[in-house]
Amino acid sequence: MAVAKYLQPVKGWYETPAAKQTPFLNVFIHDLSVGKLMPATKNWPELQASLARMIERVILGNADPKAARDQAAEEFTRATKS
């Protein structure tokens, strides 16, 4: 940690003396417990928008889930090609 300046992905590392000396480690550990990974894509806004519309079509518009999924995929593909 002291040399690399990043947290070690090793089981039990949080209990080591080095970890206990790391400022704000408790904040980092909490964030890991509640955080959610986002899809790894440079087109995140387009993906998020097409997924939101898909969910609305199914939940609010009673659309067929498979048809809504296919439509969302087409929207995303169209948006990322422009």
C-alpha cells in the first residue's frame, strides 16, 4: 500500500497493520458494500436511456418483455452508430 498507493485485493488485508493505518479505509469499505458496478462501455448514457425506456414500456405500458428488450437493443445500436 505504501509504495503502490492502492488497496491490495487480498483476503484479510483489511485486518493487517498496514490497512489499519490507511486513512479513511472505513469509508472505502462501506462504499464497496453499497456500490454497484456500471457496465463498462463508453456509451453508458445511451445504454442507460434505452434500458430506462425498456423498463417503462414493460412496467408502465404492459409491453412484452422480449419485444421491449429487442426494441431497446435496436435503439442502443442506432444511438451508438450515429
